[in-house]
Amino acid sequence: MSYHPLDEKTVLDYVLNHNDLQKIFDTGANLIAEEVGDGNLNLVFIIKNRDNTPFMVVSTTPEGSTF
């Protein structure tokens, strides 16, 4: 599997199209994403739905997975 870095748009696509995560948010939910990490070893996003319930997504960069 190749690495594809996430951004504020692609992380929403990932959340809305990943089977396990679809249980957390309704299909077609109006979500917003905010990147809160520094982008060094991990990409960290806070995802919120209409009622501001937060959910965190962390993606390790290739540099962060070489330990």
C-alpha cells in the first residue's frame, strides 16, 4: 500500500468512506476538519459534525513510521 498524505479535504473523504468510521458519523454528514498537528511525524486532524462532537484522526507520515 502506498502512502498518501491527508489534508483537510482528503481526511473528510477518508472518514466518510471508511466502513468502520461510517458508524460514528451519519452518511452525508456535514463535517469540518481542522489540522492541529505540526506535520512533522504525524498528521493530526480534529473532525467535527454539526453539533460540534469532536473526533480525532492521526496519520503517521513515512518519516514517523521508521522507528
